[in-house]
Amino acid sequence: MNIVVTGSIAYDYLMRFPGKFTDHLLSEQLHQVSLSFLVEEMSKHWGGVAANIAYSLALLGLRPRLMGTAGRDFGDYREWLEAAGVDTSTVRQIDDVFTASFFANTDTMNNQIASFYSGAMVYARDYRLVDAINGDPDLVIISPNDPIAMSNLAQECRERGIRFIYDPSQQVARLSGEDISRDMQGAYMLIANAYETEIITQKTGRSLDDLRREIEVLVVTRGETGSTIYHQGQQISVSPFPPNVIHDPTGVGDAYRAGFIYGLVHDWPLELAGQLGALCATYVLEQVGTQNHRYTAEEFVARFRSRYDDQGLLDAMLAAARSG
């Protein structure tokens, strides 16, 4: 299947604060916050939502096309992704700027404060599917990107009748209610975490029930309590996959999306897709960095079956790995 993952490509700078952010927030002074958190750990990693999703899709045995814009420092990153199985031929490199950067500070409760420097990502607004790919892809994922690029891609998918997933996630703070309402039109699926979903409902004036009626598949991720899938009047609750250890939550949602999309493109039950997403998310939670997890098809399926029942459907993953 021809899958195109659009969105951010970035370097992640991950920090760990040895305390709780909430201990330093004064409710009566929230109108004039001025805080600096002294961190004891920092590491640099490959990142960006689209690149993270594509990486985990490749681990699962697919070869997604990554579509986005990166800067002059992308050379090593391109080699890394290609070695993992991601098609980067549709990444446009802009040599005048640096690749986007994500700065995240996580406390002991896994609360996170983050900032994002757009860098080369701003040039994505001038990059269309028709520029990158011959013919129509089977599925396009529109993940956080330059806001104009996200709107342009959604419009292009609607005009060309391409099935797409709308994933505004981190950009809901930047997007207006009008932006979100327009860009979600025609989407096959909308995915966001619980907090982002609340922002979407507030900004658009739609209730959760409204979203369920307008979008064929609505997925709300809920962190340590799992995820909820809404489809054709059904509500499917998916429990999280228990981690062996917790290191850092950055990129967990991106991995969940990859697992869910893997199930979706194989036309498997949505509950199974959510469970695949849950396990993919746990692999990332157990690492520091969004692309430091590894597994073979055999390891993934064995771990999956230790908790969930796939009714034998994951035999297809094992067969593909053996034949590939």
C-alpha cells in the first residue's frame, strides 16, 4: 500500500526535571508566569511527528513515504531513516535553514513542557502531494506541520478524493476553530489525545458526539488509561499495554498512530488496531528518544500475544517478515 506520512521532521532535545512542575506553579500568579527549571539530563534525538510515525511503520514492515521539508543538517537523518526502511525520496531539503527542533522538559510525573522551532518546516506550505508523488497514494496522514501546509494538504486530498487521516495534535494550540473545522472535513479519521480533543471541541463549538457523527473513525488517546475508538455509533475502549519500565513519554502518541495505521491498512478490526498502537506506544515509553526502540516481527507478535488476542491475524506480519 502506498502510504504517505506528512508533517514535521525535527531534532528532539529531551530534558528531565527532577521534580514536579506543579510544585512551582502558583494558581494566583498564572497570569504572569516566569519560571526556569534546572534540568540534570539532556539528550539529542531524531524526531518530528511524521518521521516518528514513519519510523515505527517501517519497524512493523511497511515502507511509508515521508513527505516534509528539512534543513541543510538533514543528511545523517536521511541515512538513518532509509536504513530503517523509510522512503525519504519525498523529503524536500532546504539548504538555507536548519531542520526544525523540538525542546521538551519532562518532570517526574511525566508532565511535559515543550517548545518547537519550525526552521525548514515553514517551507512545507509550498510543497504539495502533486509535487512529490506521481499518482494518488492510498492513504495520507496529515500530522502536525506548518499550519498552512496542513490546510493545503487536506484541501488537496479532498479535491483528489484521497483518503486521509487528520492528526492536528500539537498544532491545536496554534490552529483556530475555523482552521480545524475546515481541515477535518472529508477526513476518514481524526486522532488526538484527550486534552487536545477538549481544545478541538471548544475551538470548533462541536461536542464529542458531533465529532463522532462527522468523522468515520475518531480516536482519542488517554495516556496511561489507554484509548477510545468511536466508529459507527460504537465506542471501543482499548487498555494500555503495561511497560516493563518507564523512561520518557515523548513520541508515545506517534508510535500509537503507527500501530493503529498498520492495523487500519490491513483492514483488521479497530480494536486490534488500537491494541497494536498500544504496544507500539509502550516500546517508545520504555526508551529515551522517539526512534530508539527496536523489535523484530517475532518479538513484537510474541509480546502482543502475551496480553491481547489477535485471533491469528498477526500471522500475516510474521509471514511478511519471513518473505521479506
